[in-house]
Amino acid sequence: MWPLYAAGFTTAFGAHGIAANLGADTDDAVTSLLVLGGLLALYDGAEVLLKPLFGTIADRVGARPVLLGGLVAFAVASALYALADSPGWLWAARLGQGAAASAFSPAASALVARLNPAAKHGRAFGSYGFYKSIGYTLGPLLGGVLVWAGGLRLLFTVLAVLGAAVALWALVAVPVVPPLPRARQTVVDLARRLADPAFLVPTAALAGATAALSVGVGFLPVSGAVAGLGTVATGAAVSVLAACAAVVQPRAGRALDAGRITTRGGLTAGLLLAAAGLACAMLPGLTGILLAAALVGAGTGLITPLGFAALAASTPQERLGQTMGAAELGRELGDAGGPLLVAGVAAAATLTYGYGVLAVLLMALGLGVRRRARAQRTATS
């Protein structure tokens, strides 16, 4: 399992480490805000398009080869810019990193499910999410130190070494998990399975959690600046968000495995916590920002392992890669949609209203999950 945790850390560290520090290189590679926006969108765009595809390939040829190939491709793409150091190669390297992460991220999730019994899925996905959260937390900080010490080339060099090292570790330590026989699946069968509430409910919760997380990371510093807070205080608030998410995830997974919480109950609680956090962000000053960071982080940490455990429990093992890839697509849409929604409302009104609109949507989603769970219990009884 440890190489899989390292793969989760790698994709998170690579995504946030570079994204948070691209703007620091204004000499030749990142010359304008338009270029910066394009480079940021390139990575996420590759993931949106390719994750379902690579998830399906993982089911067909086995998740381990896709994991190894993705990690090697990530190392090669990172080395491109480290060696070439030209603006054109930065675009190629960023696109390559996004495509590579699209391969090894859903493959790692599928292997987490395949290598653990169903009774331990909560704990396994909680631990996997914990190390991804560590990558999200350390990425901007360590990436900033590396860019300060040696520019973007040094950061890309470290990522190349990290990807290669994790690939070698996975080659040695991750067992071969052969693909399972699969019944023929038509497009109608796939659409029916993805439209099933067993897939839609946890995926929608994961998308909502990711939207809240992205809004917290991106806009809480803006609220802090408006309140007259310095960069240290706002940076600490974002660190509180990531730390709460990291701490809660393994505990939520263990509670699920032990039967202390249910999947639907945990998803509902997580969405309501995230909604409460965004409501707190509407309050002025440091207190509102810290409460928002803590509640959004806790809600995200509660939803993530429960959502993936629910997907693993409701999916035939021979289709795990496809399901995880489709669920990751849902998370990416939340990752992009949340900030776009809040920014659009803020442009028309104020940022406070943007927080409020997303809080209402998450609250409605949480109440919808609870209502469906109650209707399901009534039907079965």
C-alpha cells in the first residue's frame, strides 16, 4: 500500500506545488496572467478528458501497468522542462504531467480497492486520502522553497526524481493484480450504471467537497486580504483547511469500517459541515476565515474516504478502474465549477454572496443525500 500512498502524494504535490508557484516565474516562461491561466487549465483539462479513458484501460490490462506507466510518464514529462528550460517545453511538460496523472491516479484508487477487503475499504481510502492531503498541504510550501532556490527547473527536477522513485518502488512492492474477466458492456449499460444512485450520490458528494475545498484554498486568502490580514495569517488559514482534511480522513475511514457511521450519514454530515464552513466565510475578520477553513477541511475529510469506499462497494471489481476514473472526473468538475460559480457571483455582487450561493447548494445536496437514504430505508423495510 505504501507506494500507492506515495503515488497519491505525488499527484497532489505535483498539481499544487507547480500551480502555486508558476506565477513566481515571470521572466520568460510565464509572461502574463493569460499564460498563467492557460498553464493552470492545461493540467486540469487533461485530467478531465483522460481519467475515464485510463480508468477503462486499467480494467482491461490491469491497474498495475497503468500505474507504472503513468508514474514513468510523469517523471519524463517533468524532466522535459527541467532539461530544456524553454517556454514551449513548459507547456508540453504541464500537459504531459496532467495526462500522466490521469493514468496513475485512478489506477492507484482501483488498486487500493483491489488490495484490501471490503471491510477495510474505509481505512484504506482514508489513509490514501491522508497522504494526498499531505501533498496538497506541502506542495505550495516546498514548491515555493524549491522555486526560490533554483527556479521552476529545480521544482520540475524534483518532481521527475519523485515520479521515477515512486515508479521503481511500485514496481518492486505492488503485487501483480491481474484484470478480472469482464462481461461485454454496451454504451447503454455504462450509462445505466453511471446513472445509478449508487454511483451518482457519492460522486456528487465528492464533487461538492472538492468544490468547497477549491473555493477555500483560492478565495479565503482574498477574504483575508480584504480584512487587512497579512499573507502569513491567510496562509495559515489555508494550512488549517488542509490539515483538518488530512486528520479527519483516516479517522472517518476507521469509523466506517467499525460501523460507527454509515456512508450516507457521513456524506450528509460532511456536506453540511462544508456548507457551514462557507457560511462562516461570510463573516468578516480572522475568526470567520479560521472557522471556515476548519469546517470545510473537516467536511472534505469526512466525505472523501466514505465516497470512494461507497463507490468501491457498489462496483464490480472488474469495472473498478472505469468507476474510479469517472468519479475522478466528477471531482475535477467540482474542482473547476466551484471557483467559477463563486467568482461569477462575486463579479455580479460580492464574494460574500458567492460563498453563500455555494453554501446553499452544498446544504441542498446534503439534505438530498439524507432524503434518499431515508427513502431507501423505508423501501427496504
